[in-house]
Amino acid sequence: MSATGLGRATRATRETVSGLPREFWWLWTSTLVNRLGAFVATFMALYLTLDRGYSASYAGLVAALHGLGGVVSSLGSGVLTDRVGRRPTMLAAQLSTAAAVAVLGFMTHPVAIAGVAFLVGMASNASRPAVQAMIADIVPAKDRVRAFSLNYWAINLGFAVSSAGAGFVAEYSYLAGFVGEAAMTLVCAVVVFLKVPESRPERSGGGRTAGGVPAEDGVRLSTVLRDGRFMGVVGLSFVIALIFQQGYVGLPVAMGADGLSSSDFGTAIAVNGVLIVVLQIPVTRFIQSRDPRRLLVASSLLAGYGFGLTAFAGSVGVYALTISVWTVAEIINAPVQNGLVVQLSPAHGRGRYQGMYTLSWSAAALIAPLMSGVVIDHFGAAWLWATTALLGTVASAGYWLLMRGLPVAETAAPARPSGARVTKAEASPS
């Protein structure tokens, strides 16, 4: 890299990380630590099919129960986030996750594995609305998308490291992976307990959200459900999530069927996190001034057909190439959709709104494993990848219809501060 290029990169990095509250950086650190220990969600399918010898359908059932746990906890944790507070909700979720993950590693009976996987899904998903709401609380509006960008960076940096490392850990001992995730989750809870203060806003009335919903204290789940604009975004998020979930459900099963090992999968899927870390800044700068409606349409097509290309993969290199395609879709979709979600959420209802948004991903985590397991077992993996291409087409049409009726100002990311050149929102409630 030339001196000029290095200077530009340094300046862009400095502008990206400067001016954010100290509390945000402790929350960012807890997110990074949590993702460094991620194991269960990534390697559950391989653990059940390769190590335990169960069928793809059973692996899909367990993953679906894990997703069902997330569905159950999404709305409940959103309500707790608004009523009890962000910090208590996060601590309870993290401590419960550590205990459940450790127990899961010692389960041997198929019913016990399924039951504890459900508890893990409940606990691990419960902190997401609180984290999202806290970022929106502690970061000024002009810096909020930048903060979500950095949090998303932490998620994927941790994911990239853990995916490759955990793949080799799995070659040695899956139990070590479960215990390691439990330990890292406990460290995450310690960071939150010692360094992250409560951020729930003081109660005050008045105002309306961007969706026209009253922003006073009386925000209920029924309020969220009546917000048609927001629920449209939630529905489309569910379709997109169905596609992206295949990277952790259908993809490892397909690679295993091709004779590839867990370390091969770990190496291939790590490409996702590495590319996001490397490309997030330049791609976000490129799309910053583009029409968000067109970006959502384009990213949906890239996601669907990126996974569709997996039908032609048979080696680690080709699998990594297809992962690169849908990773670009993830990078594009993330800031646009999440900027819109935050903008449509009232301050005193952020937990409930984020809970509903998280529900779209949790529901996809429930449906996607069942879909992929049944399709692979009865029709073959090629049909699964054709289905993802169809879903991408449906999502792109849905985004076009929904966004066509919205002013561009409401779908765009919030205005960035003077001098700030890089912004990015979190793609999903990972």
C-alpha cells in the first residue's frame, strides 16, 4: 500500500472510531468477546451429523428448536428491556446462556439435546433487543449508524476468528467448544456488570415516530403490530433472514455430504466474517449516497443468487467463492435496513421494536433448519439452493413495493456528522 493510500485508510479509521461515548466502547468490547466464543450456532449441525451420527432432519429439528427458543424470548426480552432496563436484561441473558451452553455440551440423549438447545436459543437471543436499544440510547443520533457499524464490525471480527479457530477445536473435541463458549459468555457478562451502566431513557411524553406511531410512554406490543410500515420491514427481514440462515444450517450439511470436514467448513465460512471486516468501510462509503430502495433490491438478489450458486460448489475454494457473493449482499443490506429500523423505533419503545425485529430473525432461525433438512433429505441440496434464489427474488420485489411508497429521506440512513466518512449499521441481531 502506498503512503497516500495508507494515510487515507488511517484517516478513515480515525474518523470512524472518534467521538463515541466510553460506555459504547465497553459494550463493543463485550460484543467482541461474546462473538469470539461463538460455537454452538455455527457448529451444531456438524456436531449432530458428523460427531453424533444423526440425520440432517434431526439436526434441522434441533436447530429449529434453538430458533424456537429465540422466537419465545424475542418479544419477552424486548418488553423487559423497556420495563426493567437494558443492563439487567443483558446480564440475565448472558449468565443463562453460559449455563445452558455448558450443559448442552454434556447432553447425550437426543431428547435432552433438543430440549437444552431450545433453552440455549432462548437465553442467547434474549440480550439482542437490549444491546440494540442501549446503542441507540447512549450514542447521539448523528453518530448512531456509525456506532452500529462498529458493533457489526466487532460481531464479524469475532466471528471470523472463532469460526476458523473453533473448526480446529471441533476436530479435537466438540465439548471443548461448548465449554469455551460458556466461558467467553461469562467474561462478556463480567464486562457488562463492571463497565456498562444502565441507559434506559427517562420517561417523557409527546412526539411521534417516523412511522406516525405515538412516542409517549404507552408503547405496547400492539402499538408495534399496528405500525404497518415497520411490520412491512419486519416481514421482508424474515425472508432475507431465511436466506442467510442457510449459511449456518444448509451449508455445513451440504459440505459434509461432499466429504468436507468441520475445519473445512470453518475455514470457508470464516470468509464471511473476514470480508465484512475488510470491505465494510469501502463498501459503506460507496453506497452512502445511493438510493436505499435500489440497494435493498440489489442486495436481496445478490443474497438469493449467491446462495443459489452453491449448487455448483464441490470444493472448499468454490464454496468460499459463493460465500463471497452473498457476503457482499449482507454488507449492502445491513446499513440500509438497520438504519430504517432504528429510525422507526420510538425511544421509550426501542426494546419492543427491536424485539419484534429480532423476532423476524428468530423465526427464520426456526423455519430455515426445518426447511433445509427436509429439502436436503428428500430432494437434494440443489433444490435448497434453487429455493434461496426464489426467496431472493421475492424479497427484492417486496422491498421495491414497500419502499416505493416511502419518501427517500425516511429510508436513508441518518445524516452523518461533519467530517465522518464511514457509516454502517448492524445487519442482524446476531
